[in-house]
Amino acid sequence: MVFISALNSATTEQLVQGLSEADSARVLAAFEHASEVYGERLCDSGQTALEFSVGVANTLSFLRSDAETRIAGLMFELTLLDPTQAAGIAPRFGQQVCDLVGGVRQLIRLRELTQGQQGGGGRGKNAAMLAVAQVETLRKMLLAMATDLRVVLVRLASCVTTLRYFAEIKRFDESTRAYGKETLDLYAPLANRLGIWQLKWELEDLSFRFIEPDAYKRIAKMLEEKRMMREGFVASAILRLQTELAQAGIQAEVFGRPKHIYSIWNKMRGKELDFTELYDVRAFRVIVADVKTCYTVLGVVHNIWTPIPKEFDDYISRPKPNGYQSLHTVVMADDARPLEVQIRTNEMHSFAEYGVAAHWRYKEEGGSNFSGQKYDEKIAWLRQLLAWKSDVADAVVGQEEIQREWVEKLKSATLDDRIFVLTPQARVLELPVGATPIDFAYHLHSDVGHRCRGARVDGVMVPLNTQLKNGQTCEIITAKGAPGGAGPSRDWLSAGYCASTRTRSKVRAWFHAIDMQETLAHGRAMVEKSLQREGKTAVNLEALAQKLGFAKVDELFLSVGKEEFSLRHVEQALHDTGEVAEPEDAVVLGKSRASSVEQGAKSGVLVVGTEGLMTALAKCCKPAPPDGIVGFVTRGKGVSIHRTTCKNFAEMRAKAPERVIVTEWGRAGHDTVYPVDIFILAGDRQGLLRDISEIFSREKINVIGVNTQSAKGQARMTFTAEIGSTAQLLKALTVISDVSGVLEARRS
């Protein structure tokens, strides 16, 4: 690789190539300033800082970048060598250049933090997959951290400049190998995805040269010709085809480039082919207007050169599964060596470049390892911006308005829906925008999230609801001891602690498990207390649960704890020597009626002197007409209506008498019913519940809840019944009092 001296006048011409007179003056002023301030300073690579910076700027000039980008390429190394120089960038060169230089410094910092992460760690297939995923995350992070995409262009230019210098001085050691591997893993694929082909092949070839020097030399020797000779052959083949197509009256765009060394080695390794078996060492594409012309061009190609029958693929009539379409043919050229030709329409080419069949999608690690449709769409948009910039570059010169429009689009074309945060070990995690240390902790591991008690961001303690930013390093402080001794806070589900749906679901799952354990313990205690009362503490609980229809004893405990299963059935099973059947004295519970105030029916309560207030009958005393009632203003739930004799109301009135409000019964619906509790004390006997249930049924009283307890020969029963009036209730209580064994029947 021939390096052009920074002091050569030809270099200064290249620095300003394609720029307006005003922009050229700015770039030359930056060059003069760089020449003064860099002096004899050296970069970490050993190259003089001035030569390196001019090399970066010349590469950016080759990419037809704007003046600000070229100036940033000249100046960013200065701020790395002397950070105090950063303050002088904006006053001298403008805020845009200052922002670009700051962005490049941030990416350099990322490189320092993630050194060694590209190669992964450990062994085996899983480790390799994790390494690939980590490299892909780092690639995304490079884009996300660059708020202006021109920062990425400067970083790519700096990589290729450094590799060119290593090649020039023929430096082969562990440091150049590591630099080559980093470039091949991160920056060459990034250049590929952004469609910067001019840099992609050079980054790959130079990196390969340092990673596998013997393989590089072997393939270079097998090619038996220099790159210029290969390019010359392809150029002559293109010229010949263009002449033939013009004579046939066919308008077509023909372009191509010979395969570079890394691409040849990659295909030989991936397909296990010998060099002599490669048919696409030299290749070009033909772009035409429609499908019919594709086949016409194919005929012209086969007429010029002899086709190899087995190497023809018609992906137009039989597209690939991903939708890719093109004609592929391999012919024997005039020098008796293979030449690959691809023929497609403009639409097919656009789809192949920017759609789901984009070249980088199916060539980099198979494509299937990468996820995120939004990310893919964003990359396609970035590539189209860059392609547009290349197409209109000549027209843009001198047209400042168009130039500014492109710059603004490029600045806004970043991945803004994800952030990338590092662990103290420099592992990169991808999180949604707005993510907090809580999200970071749960992304590491559920146990780390549950035990999270604090966080340091870039070494500083921060609140757990702090929103993280790209490139920050986050360290989680966890509670000591077993995971069971710690846990998340319910506040994490609110107040902005969790930006990720995944995090919120894990926090909810924790509390759901806690609630289930509490319900299980409550049910176990109730069952064990019942067994003690019956003197059956030695009973086999698993057998008892199965006898009651439960697969496991924990299912019995949960059902009892949720009050879905009555202890009366447990007691019955303990005394029953046969199969457990539905007790003959079980009460058949009904569903609450639609006309019940429990289901939203109007209660008929009026707040004296006020209309439209929300009221609700208190569940502690369950008032019903014509009970004396009074209201109590609650916080956020309207007016709670209590019976005047309610003990709970008496306590609330003593604490806050100003919240008491006068209420009375108004006119409710003709079929409105009210839930009331009925308490019955009776001597325990067989058939007692059946007899009481028959009375409720005869009096047309709907029972929606029942709770029974039996101890020392006495049964204590509480029924929740829906009544239309106290007269109906009094009649039922009178009849129940006459039931054999009933000692007391009253409204609770």
C-alpha cells in the first residue's frame, strides 16, 4: 500500500477534492493548524500523528464527505493525544466539527472498554454463538453511540489508515494481529452494511493479511496476477460487453470488481473448495430495465463467451426463499479462465441491496444470527442515504442548501430506539431507550435483578430509576445472602423503575410467587388446625388430598387458602371410611343476581343535600333497607354507606368526624336485592345444612356464600344471602329458628 506523504502538494489537492472554494479554504486552514500542533507527536501505532490525520482526511475525501467531516478527521487525534485541546475545536472550526470529534473520541473509548470482547471467551458451540451475538451487539452499539453517522465514517477511515501504515512498515506482531481481528469483526462488516464498498474490501484484505499472513500470501500467489491486472481484465470484459449491448440496442449499466483475497479465502473455507473450483474470482453485474431484457442480455453474454452449463442459476423464475432474484451464469473468458456474470433489473438490484435479501444479510455469518427488524430497516435507510450522497455528490458541490439537507438527514439517521450499556467486564448489553439499572440487572440475570439494591454508573452511585445512556458502564450492587432473603420492591412496577416489559413481567412473577406461598401457608395452617380439632394429626396428607380429588397436597392447601374449598369437606373425609362424595348437607351456592347491588345495581342511597356522589355499601356491615344508615367520605372511592350500629363506622367517626355525611334510603329498583350476613348457631348433626338450605330455597333467598365451623358438637355458620327487604329476612330467620338443633339465628 503506497502512502502519500502529508507534506506532498498532491495530498493537499486530494484533501479539498470536490469541495467549494469556501470549504476548501476551511479544510486547508485545518491542515495548516494540524501541521503546527502535531509536530513530531506519534500515535499509539507508531505513525506520526500528522501523517495519520492526513491519511484519515484523504480517505474521507475519497468518500466525498463534507468539509466538517474532513476537518474532524484531521483534528480528532489531537484531542486524544492532548484532551485539553478539545476546548479549542468549537471556537476555531465550529460546533459541528467539535461534535464530530467528540463522537469519534467516544467510539475510541468504546474500543478501549471492549478490548477482548470481540473474540468471546470459553469453548464450545455455545461460547461461539455468544461471541457472535456479542460482536453483533458491538456493531449496533457503534452506530447507536454515533449520534451523527459521519462519526462512523471517520472511525472507518481511521481504521483503514492504521492498517495501511502497518502494511507499509511490514509490521507483523500480536498487536497488529489483534487490531486486524478487531477490524475484521467490527468495522469491515459495518462498512459492508453501510454500503461503503471502497473501504470494505480494503479493511478485509488488510485485516486478513495480519491475521493469516501465510494464507494471504498463498492466495495472492495463486491469483498469479496483481490486483491492477485483475481489475484491468474485468474492465476490458465490461467494455466488450457494453459494445455488444450497444450494437444490439440494449441500454444497460455494467459494473464489476474482481474478488479480493479475503473473499476468495472465505469462500474456499466455507464451501471447502479448491482454488481451481472457484468460478467467481472475477465477476461483474449487468443492470437493465425489465425482465425480458435480462434474458436478452444472457443470450448476448453466452454468444460472446462459452457458458459453463452446470454453473447457470435462474433465480428470476425460481427466486430464493428470501425473495432474491437474479440470473447467474459463469462463462469461460478469452484467457480460458472463469468469469461470473449476474444479470438483474433495477428493482431486483434495489431489493437485493436494501431488502430482506440484502447482500450483507445472507453473507455475514449466515444472516440468521441477527435479530431486530427495526435495526435492519434502519440500516437499509442508512445505506440508501449513503448511496444517494454518492449519486448526487457532483451536483451537490456549490449547492449549500442540498448539502445541508443531506447532512441533517445523515445526522438523524441513527439507531434511536435502543441503547447499549457495558458491564464492568466490558460486556455490552442491548436495552430499550429509557432503561434503568433495574432493567440492566434483570437483563444480566433474574437473580441479580431480584437482589438489586443499588447501582454505580461510570463509577458514581445513582438512583435505581436513573435512565441509562449509550456507552455508560453500569455496576449492580446486590443484597448479600441467599436470593430468598431479598427481593424486588413493589414500587419498581411504578415510578419509572422498569422500562422493559421483560423486567416488569419478572417483577410481577416474583410477587405472584410470594402471594402463592402465603396462600399455601395459610391453607396449610387451616387444614392442620382442622386436623388437630378432629384428633387426626397422624393422617396421611397425600392420601387425604387424593381422596378429596386433588393430585397433590399443595393443591388442597391452595384451594383452602383461597377459600375455594370448605374445611367441612376435609372433616367429612376424615370421618368417612368410604369414597368421598358430595356431602348430603352441602349448600348449593348460586351466582349473584344481576339486580344485586354487588353487581352494580342502584342501591337507592341518597346523600342528603348532594346529588351525583358515588356511593358504595360497606362490606363490613352490609346495610339493607330499612336499616338506619350513615355515610363516610373515603379517599378516592366516594361515600361508604354503613349501618348506624356498625362498629367499624364508630371507630372511623371517632378519628375523622368531619368526614361523616347524612344519608338516607331513596327509591331503588323494584327487584333490587342486597347482600346480608346471617349467623346461625346450632348443635352439629347430620342433615343440618340441608334443612337450612331448603328454607332459603323455599323463601326464594339466593345464597352466594357460606362459611361453617364445627367444634365440640356445635356448628357455627355464616351465610351471605341476597334479600329484597328486611321483612323477607325476618321471616326466614323465624323459620330457621324452628329448625331442630338451631340455638340462634340472627342477622350478623
